[in-house]
Amino acid sequence: MISRRSFVQGAALAAISAKARAQATPEVVVGLLFPLTGPSSQIGIDARHAVETAFDIVNSPYPDLDLPLAEEAGLPGLGGARLRVIAADHQSSPQVARTEAERLVKHEKVCAIIGSYQSAIGASIAQVSERLEVPYMASENSSPSLTRRGLRYIFRPGPHDDMFSETMFDLLDDLRRKGGGVETLALFAEDTLFGTDSANTQRRLAGERGYKIVADIRYRANAPALGDELRQLKEADADVLLPSSYTQDGILLVKGMVEIGYQPRAILAQNSGFSDRTLYDAVGRDVVGCITRASYSPELAARRPDIGRVNALFKARSGKDLSDLSARQFTAAMVLADAVNRAQATDGPTIREALAASDIPGDQTIMPWTRIAFDETGQNRDADPVLLQWNGQGFATVFPANAAVAQVQFPMRPA
């Protein structure tokens, strides 16, 4: 039996410990590593807004939000400590990413890193985080191989390209069953890790599901021109074009298609550039009906008001609505905050163990997912992809049926 005196002493020690933690950890510093200059700089700017929105929800009381850590101010597990972001620019360079990741950990003393848009950059950061034993939150890196390298410090809350591509081919199967006449595909993939992994998956799925690939083009990322590649696409004349391209390459592709008069029956894109509003601001009128895979469904806000409230907070900072990318960046930041709070510590190994034990119900996120829980590789298997179609003004969720708010427009334009 515990005596009253022992109980009181224990309570006093616990109070002292909590006070000491609060004094010792006035803030928790997290590194943000994205492109902040160059062609992809807007992605990095939006990522910072997304992560700072998440940390503001943790740092300040938002009792009207049913999200982890929203009700109180700060991290209760660390005596109310606040989260702070230190942003760094990887300049879309793997070498710079390695250097900046090391600087963030060794000199800025960050407890974790969130990044990084391009999967090839994520691979570099993951190597540094593994060596220095600091968690890396791959917020929107989608190459499946990132979580298949035996690394213990990488965590990906969202889907990878195998999961996305399965959903994309489910749509193709559905269209074929309904008499859509979808039989031939053209793969168009940039030559870094993202495009390579994406094309490998799509090639495999096409073979398994009985589609004929009539063009399989791998092009140099950030190429100044795509003349030869576009001529191959037009000559192949596939039913569906499947591009795996970042924003500037996607804009170049669409402009080139218009110039040579090439129009497939459908474009089914592997996100990235085709989820970036920058692309649609530039060439959106030429790709009405384009479909992209995603992990965020804006219409879900009609059923879950918290999503609309978070979007309003993000928009107040950024001047724009949440996109698929910024929603994933926000979610990665919230998952990390939850883990740091449960860890009650700021050292990498302890936070890593807390991340590995994460189990957040989907309705306590802004995503249309079942939950967030990581397998032994650091991958969340319960991140359910959706497909969005561009209608000329915005996106509407069209697949799968349980998430759709609009019918798929196929072909992209009436004949």
C-alpha cells in the first residue's frame, strides 16, 4: 500500500519534474527543408505556411478544433513547450539537401526534419537523418523505395506511388467496364527517383491489368524543350496519358501539346506538378478534365467542419486554399507534434519510438484516411488515395465512389 506521505512526495516530485521540463524546454525546434528558391520555390513557401499553421494550432488554444493538441496551448507532455520552425532551402539539389540537413541537426539543434517535395531530395535527407538519428517526416515524397531501404528514422504519413497508382488503375478498370474503350497508355516520366519509381509501378500494373503501353518516355527533368518526346506522344496516340512531372515540366508538356495539336482522351497524372495551382494558373484552360491522384479531398469539409477551419487558418497566412501538397505538409507537422508530446523528450531516438507507436484516427485529421499508423518501414498503410478532376475553376473528387462528389468526365472534352 502506498502511504499518503509517499503519494504526496511523489506528486510533488512529478510537479517539480513537469516544471523543470517546462523551464528546460521552452520551445521545440523543427527543421523545414524545402525548395525556397528556383522553379519550385512556391512549393516551399506554401509548405512553410502549412507547417506554421499546424504549429500555431498546437502553440495556441483552439478548443473548437477536434485535432490532437488543439485544445491547450503548447505541448503538455513537455510542460507547455512551444514548437518553432527553422526553414532551410535545399535548392532542389541532393548535395545541398545533405549539407542543410546536417546543419539543421548539428548547429540549429532541430529534433526532426520535415521535407522535401522531390523524392530524390528526400532520399538524401533520409540518409542524413538515419546517420544522425533524427526523424525525417517525408510529408509528400511519394517514391515507394524511400521506405524500402531499411531506414528506421523515415516516416511517411501519406500514400506512396504504388498506392496511388493502384487507385489510378482502378479508375481505368472502371472506365473500361463501363465501355469507355480504354486500352492503350502512354507513360511520360521525368528521370529522377520520383519519375523512375512511378513509371516502374505503372508499367507493372499495366501488364497485370491488361493495358497496352504504346509510348514509354523517360525525359530529362527540367529540360528546356520536349520536342522529340512530344512527337513520340502524338504519334503513339494513346487513350490515356500518364505523366509523372514536376510543375515546370508539366507546364512545358501542356504548352507543347497545344502547339502540336496533341490531345489524348484523358490525362491521368501522378500528382506533383499536376496538383500545383501554379500549373493551372499557367495552362489550366488547356487541361480542363485532367485527373490527378491526391490524398486530400477538399469537399470533405462539408462533412467535417474542422477541415474548413484549418483551411481558413492556412488561407489567412498564405492567401490560398489548402492543396493536396500543403494538406500533407500540415498533416505531417501535426503527426510529428503528437509524437513529440507523447515522447516527452526532444532527442531523436525517443521521438522516433513515439512516431513508431502513432495511432491517430482519420477523423482527427484533415485527410480522408482511415488512420495514421506506421508499419515497420515507416509507411502509413491506411492513407486512402482519391482522384481529383480539374473543371477549369478548381478540383472535384471523382473517385473512388465512396469519396466522389462528381461524375468522371471522360473523355476530357466532348468529341
